[in-house]
Amino acid sequence: MNFFKRAWLNIWAKKGRSILLILVSSAILMFVLAGLLIRSAAVKATETAKNDAGATMTLSANRQAAFKKMSQSSSSSSSKTSRPKLTLTPVKLSDATKIAKLSNIKNYNVTSSTSANAKSYDTVSTTTGMGGNSGGPGGMKSSTSSGDTQIDGVTATSLTTTFSDSQSKITKGRGITASDKNTNNVVIEKELASQNNLTVGDTMTFKETSGDKNTVKVKIVGIYKASSTSSASAGPMSTDPSNTIYASYTLANTIKGSKYAGTADSVTFNVTNPAKVSATKKAGNKLISSKYSLSTDDASYQSVKASMDNVEGFANKIVWLVAIAGTIILALIVILMIRERRFEIGVLLSLGEARWKIVAQFFTEMLMVIVVAIAIAGAGGKFVGNQLGSQLVSQSTTTQTTTSTTSGQPGGGQPGGTKGSGGPGNMQATSTKTKDPNLEIAVSAVDLAELGGFGLAITFLSIMIASGGILRLEPKKVLFS
Amino acid sequence: MLKTQDLGYWYQDKTQPLFQGINLTFESGKSYAILGHSGTGKTTFLSLIAGLDKPKEGDILLGDQSLKQIGLTNYRRHDVAIVFQAYNLFAYMSPMNNLLTAMAITEAKHAGDRAYAKQILNDLGIGDDLIDRNVQHLSGGQQQRVAIARTMCCDARLVVADEPTGNLDEDNTKAVIDQFQRIAHEQNKCVIIVTHEPDVAAQCDHQYRLENKQFTELA
Ligand SMILES: Nc1ncnc2c1ncn2[C@@H]1O[C@H](COP(=O)(O)OP(=O)(O)O)[C@@H](O)[C@H]1O
Ligand SMILES: [Mg+2]
């Protein structure tokens, strides 16, 4: 392979030109690699977003079906004077266990909310003038008569969006966990605790609002701090958010009454793979009766995914644009190079060298250049990718947050009725900012292999484009001038 | 060994051929000079017998095969070696690598034989101090001697040269012409030199003048 030796002799003899070519190629490839890195990081971030942002599926009473039933019964039994009543069937926990066995379900949280009246303590009154002790939010609050203390029964506080999104944080003691089932352990808000000089380990009592109006004695196992935003968004009709006590859903059910045992307002399932949430919903619907409905919320996953799709699409464009531009630039350089070296090509032809071997010589020369350039780009691409990546992410998350806040609002338009239809956390989840997707830029072997592929393709194409000059060259014109 | 048969050539205008109906024979072991004024078509003629262009009319035969049959690339690779006025060496190589490259491309008997290449270069006065230097550091006379060495190390039995002494001083001209004579007489090759210098032509075994579209042999 004599052309190989010629290529090497030429690259070596014209070091200055070779270095210049290496620099130009490195610059081109560095941009290609930056694009590749951002793209693969975006893909990875989307994967991570499945776990971080997650998606939920909520099992609750089918409001539509209940409304339909109510209007049917009111028209069919119009003789009756009694007002038609909207009966929402509480969710059966046995249904929830069935759904939880579906493959895409990671874990689930049972929500059962009720209220009670303070006995051993004073509720926090809102600074806006709403008296906490004066009977609370009034008739619109719940189907059952309501007390001044909101009791949110859950499986575990860590499973609620309020806590997992860090809107509320445990500051002392611990949160409610699955092991608190059938206990009277509670977690209270910091303000309520300090106002009543309560701390972890203390007990407090409240009175049921219905039935026998029993006094319930509970033990404080933890203190949490509600974020200021959640109090602002709580609406005019609710009590101060500080009056919300977290307990096991079993305690809430007990307060509600014996017929509520083994039920819940709603059950929220966390899914493993948010991309498959609708398939899971389909499978889940087969397991439950029409009295219940499954609703999904993958808004935060979707918004992370959307922003990552944006980044990925942008990165793809960078890769292709740079690759095309790089091919054109290199082709132009090679065309000029071939022009400058037409005497050499003429002599080669006069010696009887095959034209394809001359093309092969130029290809080999460019290959030597590009191999060094790939190494340089590999070293420098991480830097460029990091700069570009952080720029892109900060841009796309800003736009993403604004869209999610506006689109999140309609979901929260249910001030009355049982609070169970979505849980306090769920409504806020859509309106809160999702976690900043972090682009982890790292040069992997796959990236380098892909870069190598692009490098080879660019070299090959540019030589192909430029080789017309070699194939058409008439040695006679060049040699006798 | 090389024959032209009714050879004719023109560029644009067929009615204005540079030469036409040319029947010449060139033998091995002889040197030929082609004289003529500038613009008469000497270089054009040479490019045809060098296999760098195709005749418009007639034919060129090597032995009893036409160049068309042999194939121009094949012919250039194995049968003809060319020396140019502008030397046309590989500028990025040493004299040694210029010879090795030519031998490799032409698939010469001595391909890869550095000692053989060195011997030829030394014979032509390219000393060991110059053999591995870049050819651009050599003088014009030295470069033309490397170009001649390149034709000598290859197996082609036909050597053609276009104004090989055009850029050389008197001493170098004499050395180069002597060398062509040795190629013809010692290597038994056929040497055809185009020149406009009668002094140079006089050294060759045969002299032709291209004039009025015809070649006439000078006595
Ligand atoms: N590629 C070409 N196209 C058109 N005309 C040419 C070309 N090359 C040479 N000529 C013309 O052909 C004539 C002969 O040129 P050339 O063979 O170079 O003459 P010489 O070598 O005898 O000086 C000149 O008039 C020249 O202008
Ligand atoms: Mg000429």
C-alpha cells in the first residue's frame, strides 16, 4: 500500500498544514461531540425523570357516575320531596391492594381525610382574620359536619406529594409511616405545636364531630413545617393550614365512624414507569367497578419529558447542522488542497498510478488528521457540552415552569365536597415547579464511538465531494504548463 | 520499438492540425531529438507518445500493440518514463523516497531496493548528504538529476523528456544530456528528447525537426 506511505510522508513533511487541519477538524468534531453529549444526557435525564418526577394514578369515587345516579334518581322519584343526595362511595382498600399488584405500581398511599374539634389545644387562627376557633370554614367544607382541625389520614407522609415535593418538611421527630397503621400517632404543624407548647412525645386530644362525639387522645411523633406557599393557595374557605394534622388513615377512618373501616377517600399509586401510566390505568380499570374511577397525573413527568425532548431535539439539530457544515468546510479545504497539489497528482498519474489510489491517499491523510482530532475533541467536548448543557437546561426549565403553573390550575377547582377527591397534595402537585432536570455530561465510550462514526463519515463525504477534482484532472494540462 | 502510424493531432480546429500523417519509428538503444520553434506542437507530440493524451488521428504502436490496446494507464506505468522541464518531483519527499515511490507505483523489478536507488543517485552525483533531504533543498540541476534517476530506476524501456535542460545552466545541461546518452546506450532504452536548443539536439543519435505539420529528419 504505497499510497499509505505517501500519505504519511506528506502529513509529516507539511507539519504546519497538518496541525492547522487538525485544529479545524477538532473544532468541528468538538461541536458534534457537544451535540451528541447533550443528546445522550437528555435521554438519560428523561430516564431519571421517570423516577424523580414520577407519575401518580389515583383511585377515587367516580364523581361523574355519582352525579348521573343522583340526577336519575331525582327525575324518577320526583314525587319525593327530599333533595337528591350526592353519595360518593368510599374507596375500598381491597380494590387498592388488587391494583397495587399491577406491575407498574411502585407503592401507594391511602388518603382518608376528616376533621375534628380541638379539645386539649387551641387551633391556629389565620392572620387574615378568619377565626380558627369559630367553627372553621363552615358548611361548604365537607359532607360531614366539620371541625376546626383538619385530619389527613395517610399511609405514610413521605408518600404524599406535599412531602415528596418538599412543600412540607418534617422538622422534628418523624413522619407518619406504614407502621403507624392502627395507632393514634400524629404529626402536627410547627406553628400549632409552638402555640400550644407541644413537642414530640406529648399527647393531645380532640373531639369527633359526628356520632358519639368521642374524645380521641393522640400522640405526637413528629412536627412538620408547612411551606408558606401552601397556606397562600389554600383558599379563603379553609382553615389555617397549620391546623392540619397528619395521622394514619386508620385513625381518620375511626374518627369518621365504624362503617368507614377498610375504606379511603382516595388511594394514590406511584408508578414505576410514567411513560406507561395510561396502560396501567387501563389494567386498573378492569379491576374496579364503575362506582370508582382512576385518574392519572403525569404532568410533572410530562413537563420534564417535554423539556428534555426539547433539549434532545436541539442537540440533534446541532449534531446534524455541525456535521453538515463540517463536511462542507472540510470538503472545501480538501478541494483547495487538491488544487494546490495538482502537480503532484499529475506526476502520480504520469507514473501510471490508479486514480482511486490517489483518492485513497487523500482519504488516508485526512483520516490521520481526523483520528488526532477525535482525540482532541473527546478531551475538549465535555467542556463545551457542559457549558451548552447548563445553558439549555436553565432556558428550558424556565419556560416549562411557566406552562405548568398555568396548566395546573384547573385541577384545583374543587373547594367544596370531600377533600378526598384528590387529596390536598395532588392539587398542588401540578402547580408546583418540578425538579430541575440535571444534565449529567460525561463522555462515554458510546459517545466516542459515535463521534468516531461522524468523523469518518465527514472525512469520507468531504473526500468524495472533493475527489471530482482528482478524477477529472488532466495530467497533460498540469504537467506541461 | 515505438511507431507512429499516420499520426495527427489538433486542438479545436480540425482544419488546422498541428501535425498530420506522421509515420516515425523509434528504436531501442538510440536517442532522438525533436527540434522545432516554439508553438509548433513538440510538447503535444510528446504527450501523445507518453500516453498522456489520445491521438486525434492515426495510431501509436509499442511493438505490435497500439497504446489503446495496452491501456494508457498501464502503458504509463510499465512502458514509459517522463522527464519534465519543471522536474516535477514529489516536493514533500527526499530523493530516495521519490525513487522508491516511483518504483512502487510502476511495479519495478527493484521496487523497495534502497541500495539500488542509492547507487543510481550516487552515480548521478546526488551524494549521501542529499539523499534523505527534502528535494526542495536541492538545486535545479540536482533536482533534474533526481528526475533522471527516477526514470532509470524504473523498468520502462522508453524515456521521453520535454525540454529537460530548459532551466539548467551549461554545465548541468551537459551532464544531463550525457546521462540521457548513457540511458540509451548502456541501459538499451529508447530516449526521445524535445528541445529547442540545437546544441542539445546535436548530441543525440537522430534529430527530427517539426515544421509545417511534418517531421523531417536532419542529416
Ligand atoms: N490545451 C490546449 N488547448 C488548446 N490549444 C493548445 C493547448 N495546448 C497547446 N495548445 C496550442 O497548441 C500549439 C502547440 O503547443 P505545444 O505543443 O505546447 O508547442 P511546443 O511545445 O512546440 O511549444 C500552441 O499554439 C499552443 O498554443
Ligand atoms: Mg513545449
